[in-house]
Amino acid sequence: MMNYLKEIKIKGKTMRFPIYFPDATRAVVRSLDNEDLKETGIEGMILNPYHLMSIPGVKIIKKFGGVKKYMNWPGFAISDSGGWQLLSLIYKDKSFGKITDDGVVFFKGSKGERKNYYFSPEKSIRIQMDLGTDIIICLDDCPGKDAGKKQVEISTQRTIDWAKRCKIEYLKQIKKRKLSLKDRPLILAVVQGGQYKNLRKKCADELL
């Protein structure tokens, strides 16, 4: 029997660690249906708000009563912040968008179509709250593995600043939506700093 390192309560359900969440970027795990996932004992999935904002759109998911009802999934769901797209799209190809201290502008949709999307820390939180996931993630600036120290310093500070804004918006949304402690999602932040241990420590300390 596995000895769990820790467990937490989220929306009245117990999540035990260690835990594995497969990638369900567009609210589906490729080549598998939910029955397959249930049989393997998978307890949750991780979704991407940038792609879901693009297709099918947050309004459609809200009409279903949240992404878990949209997916017909009874387990846990984590929504990524959209920060990964800074690395996988914009830092690899500048034609995909622009990153500033204020936020991110994507010049293309998730299928590559020309369409502008403005993505700020505040908007990331609002979208994730609309999706109705159990854990939401603060928007972070994830630099490429070849980024120099100056760029990593910028990304680290930006991640810290964005996390502060995310927490403020998170608390606003809790109040606006009248969410009790039992009903609200958990909010987590991502440590940046690349290969520089001092920057990673600074980022972790500031996020705490």
C-alpha cells in the first residue's frame, strides 16, 4: 500500500499526493476516453485556458456549468495559467505574440488563425474561475532554456509581480462569486529562475 506524503481537501474532495495528472490541453486526453482514464485510476487532468479560450470558448463551457461537466469528468481538474504558451509559442516564434510587464498579446489562436488575444494575470484568473477547475495557476513568465541571465532575471521578477496581481484578482473573484472556503479552487504559483539557484530561491521566497 502506498504511503501518501500529504493530502488536501479541495471542494470537499480529498486529493492525495503523490498524484499524476495527464495533459488534457483541450479538455480531452488524446486517444483516450474518460472510461479508459477511470479504469487506470487517474484522478485528474490538467487543462489549458489559452487553448480553451480559443476553442470552444469560455462562454460555451460556462453554459455547460463548467469544464468538468463539459468533459463529463467527475475527478479533479487543474487549469494551467497559459504561461507555458509564452515558452512553447512566443519565445520560439515572435509572430505568435508579444510579452510585456502588463501581460501578453497572442497574435494567433490555438489553431494558428490570425486573431488577437490579450492575456493578463487578471484575465488568466477570471478565465480559470469561469472554467470551474479545482486548482488554478498564477500566470508566469517561463523563459527558454537558452535564455541569458538578464532575461531570466526579468522573467523571475515578472513572475513574482504577476503572482501578486493574480492573488488580488483571485480574492476579488471569490468575493464577487460568493465562494465559501469549501467551494473555492486552490491557487498555486510557479517558481521560475531557470538554472540560477539564487533566482529560484528569490522567486520561491517572494511567492510565499
